[in-house]
Amino acid sequence: QVQLVESGGGLVQAGGSLRLSCAASGSISIKAMGWYRQGPGNQRELVARIISGGTTNYADSVKGRFTVSRDNAENTVHLQMSSLKPEDTAVYYCNVEYGPFWAQAWGQGTQVTVSS
């Protein structure tokens, strides 16, 4: 069974920075790790994802401002967020894809609020 523990998040002024981290536990073969977010009244959307091997995907809205990285030895994924905007306000969810069939696991979510 996979367990994800998220940390980081909080309240920041526009233009500021935050760092999210997520650690995965369990005997799993991780294929990809990443972050999704869900703002008020919106559907959950991909923010950034990193596949084993290093390939990354970013939402167009965060390119150049957010950086996703992974510590393979620790099964941890980080999201460095810079130049934050009020529209980045959302609950951010850690996501892990694992096993031969790319099953998914989700964290409990962490709130990020950007004030103008």
C-alpha cells in the first residue's frame, strides 16, 4: 500500500515563493511523481510531473515559474514555486504512478493561497 506525506504550502504574497514536498512510502516501483491542483470551482489539473528517467511535463500556466524535481533514493518529489500569482491559489495534491499498470495514489492535499 502506498502512503504519501505532503509538506509545505501556506499563505504567500503575490511574487513570492513556496516549496512543496511529498514523500512516498511502501514497496512500490514508481513510474512517475507529480503535482495536481484544484482551485475553487475548478477541476483538478496537472501542474507538473516527472517520469523516471527525468522527463518533465508542466502546465502552460506554470512554465518558467515552477520546477518539479525528484529524489529517487528517497522516493520524494518537490515542487519549487516562484513568482506566484493569485490564480495559483488552490489545493495541491501529490500524485504517484506506480507498478506495471501505472496505478495512481494521491496525497491528502495541501492548501496554497497567494494574496494580491
